[in-house]
Amino acid sequence: MSRSTALAHSEHVPSLPNPFPGPDARCQLHAERPALEVCHRCGAFVCFDCLRSVTALVHCEACAARPPAPPRGPPVRVWVALALAWAGAIVLPCALGGLGLAWWELRRIEAGRVPMEGHRLARAALVTALWCLPVSSCLGFFWLVRLP
């Protein structure tokens, strides 16, 4: 990958705190001490005495004292996409709706606009909708053929 392509690609990646402070970085609380790490939550420089490890991530004292954020589940739209995909085994418009909603939600997850928690479920909804499209099409065809 060329340098210009890598730079253009890196613009779309969300930025995280730099894990390595520069050589002139000083601790947020102890200005005379050099910083060893950067807090994962707030981005503050921390020295050895201020360093706290919470769930394998480095935090400053203030962030380590805060309770962890509760885990979030997949967005409701992902569950709706999965329900529509399964209903699509019988009703073709539901399969199309589940397919579109799952595809749209996957694009939002990959762009970083919604949490990653729904990624696997959105992929499952997309695959289910793709599987249900031919099934519901065949059922509809057979239903139309059997009409008197």
C-alpha cells in the first residue's frame, strides 16, 4: 500500500489515545516525573505511581476509580433486521426488508457510528435474509401455481 493510500485510509479510522507518550511528556499529577503511559479513557499522561491497570487497559487514578461502563447490547435495528429476515422465509417483502436493514446497519457499524456489539448479529441477519429470499420466492411461486 502506498503512503498516500495509507494516509487516506487512516483518516477514516477512529483515533485512540496514543499508547506511547513522547520523551518530553510529564505526568498529569506529578509534573517532575516522566510519563510512562497514556490513560485509555481520558488520554492523560501517567507516571509509574499513577499507573492503574483495569481490564488489561492502562488508566489514570481518576479513571480507574470510575465504575466501568455497562456493556451495551446490539442496537434494536439489528434485532428487527434478524426478525424480518426470519419472517422472510414465508413473506418475500420481509426478507427484502431484513436484507436492507441488516446491510444498512452493517455499514453504520463499520463506519463507527454505532457500537460494534451488533456486528455478528447484523451479519447473521444478512445471511439469514439472503437464505430466505429464494425460499420465500419458491413458496410464493408454488402458491401462485396452485391457485385455481
